[in-house]
Amino acid sequence: MWFPPACEEGSKGLVQSGVLIDKTTIMTKAPDHQNPAKSPKPASITAVARHAGVSIATVSRIMNGIVNKSSPATQLRVKAAVEELGYRPVTHGQSLRRGESRVVSIHAVNLANPTMAAIAASAETALREAGYTMVLCDTHDQPDLQDTTLLDMRAHLVRGYVLLGTIDSAQLAQFQNHREALLYVNRRPHGATSTPDDFVGIDNKAAGAAVATYFKQRGLHHCGLIHGALHSPATSDRVDGYTGTLSETGQGLNPRHIFAGQGLNHLQIGYDGITDLLQKGALPDALFCSSDLIAYGAHRKLSELGIQVPRDIVLMGFDDNPLNDWIAPWLNSVSVPYPKFGQAIVTGLEAIWNRGDRGAQILPFTIVERA
């Protein structure tokens, strides 16, 4: 795009390179080689109609899925013209008139975590197949950044907000009060005493309990725990399920066998966790890590110390990263069906938009045993 040379405003006009130019005679024509008029323009609906030999109204109806007023041959002709000319409908004006759009925003708390990327990829595929466009935001688990992305997406007239993990923030509370189209994924919202209707994910508390049961059934009585920050409802639910079930079985959990990490670097949390447990005393027989990344960090430290997994200690991760079969044959893990999240997200959003029957979509989990 061409811009006039830098100018400074004076009392009588504009000064360009020391020469006074009257405001009414500023050159606005771009050089020919950069003239926007000579750039190719996107095809218009009028061009499509002319090319297909039909009316503009017919093209509009077919592009909007209204096909009962045109023959199959006409529909094929219009679609061929659309493809040949590269026509793309301008939906912004339609969105303003209808109060809706075909854009959905996803707000992930940490895209460096492979599980977040896996859910986002599944969601993008399902949304695209359903005719929607996805915008992806990373909030880095920061309240102010979460608020910024929510406001930015509202300004872009997105139709729904998929919260792939949330934290308390002022704008989120406002969005909740105004009953915006919010869908919670993987983490239930803060302060919710039960799983809300607008939720997609697994039962994290039941999964944590299943890990405790798994250890007990295999005669592993000295259990430990390394987990991330408890401000994440998903993490706190996993920890509650695990520790609660151990207490119910009479095993309990020795405080010396627990390490609570902070921050987004789960690899470092796992690495530091092993150091902390060793400083407190002997390692447990079995160790539950609240994410696979934490388990990777723990394994790295154990390997440096010559402690073998699973001979000396059994590790249980969470998420079951698809890479585990290749790089972590020593790791048992709670497997979460991330490929199924996409369709569940589309279903949840459409239920919100259509004010239909709504209910939490609780997906199944399994424990994958490798070691």
C-alpha cells in the first residue's frame, strides 16, 4: 500500500520536505506500479451470478444453503462459478444484521502443554467441518491477558467463547453475568460447586480416585504425589480424588511424599519435585504426577540419580500424550480422549446458541498401563 511522504502540519497547510503544500492539493494518486486499482480484486457475487447465468438472489440462496428453490443443475453451475472465480462471501455485514457470526474463539491457558494443543486441533477440525472458523488465543494462565482476549474477541463479533481452562478475572465474571455464550472445557469454572451444564471434559476427581485404586490393587502402599498449581480446578479435582481415595482405603498420604509446584513449566515441577521428595526422606513406591509433563521431568531427575523406573518406583502420569508409546514406555498414564473433544465442543456450542437441551458432556477416561 502506498502512503504520501512524511508531512508536518503548518499554519497554512502541510510541509513536505520543506515545501509548503496546500491541504487541497495533496497528491493522493499512487505510483502506477503500486496503484491499488491495478491489484486483482476478489470476485463479487455479481460476477458469480453473471458467470453462472443466474440472478444474484439465486447465488445468495445457494451460498446460504437454501436449495429448494433451484434445480440441482443450477446449484452445480453456481458452485462451479464460485470455485472458478474464487468467490468468498463477505459475512461481516450479515453477522451484524443477524447478531451472529461463524467465528468461534478458543482461549487456552497454556498452548505449550501438548494436551491444550491436542484439544485445540480437535476443535478446529470439528468447527471447520460444521462451517465455523476458529480463532486461537493463549492466555498464559494470566487474568489480565484472559480479559484482554475476551474483549478482543467480543469486538470481532465472535459467536462463542470456548474456555480451554479458565482463571478468575474481572471480565470473565462480566461475561458470565451477561450470559455470553461461554463453553468450559477441561476445567470447570472457579467457584462452581458442581459440574456446570456448559462443560466438556472428563471427571477429573474420579480419574484421581482411579489412580489411587490402581496403586492399591497392585500392592503399592507407599504412594506419593507431585502436582501443579491448585488454582486449576482440574488439578485440584485430580488431587482431591487421589488423596481422598487413599485415605478411605486406610493408606493415607505421607506429607513428606507430596510436592506442590507452581508456574506453567510442568517439566521443571517434576524435576524439582523429585529433589524435594529426596530431601524429605525416602522415595515412595508409586508416584502420581498430575500431568505427563510433570512425569517426564520426574523421570529425568530419577535417571540422573540412577533410580530406575519402574523397577525402583512406578510413575503414573495424566493425559497420555500420543508420544508416550514412542518416548515413555516406562510411563503409565490416565488417558483422556482428546480427539473426541472437537465434536463435543461443537455440540455444546450449538446447544447454547439454540437454547436447546443442555447438559455437561463427561467424556470417558482409561488408565493405560505400560510399566
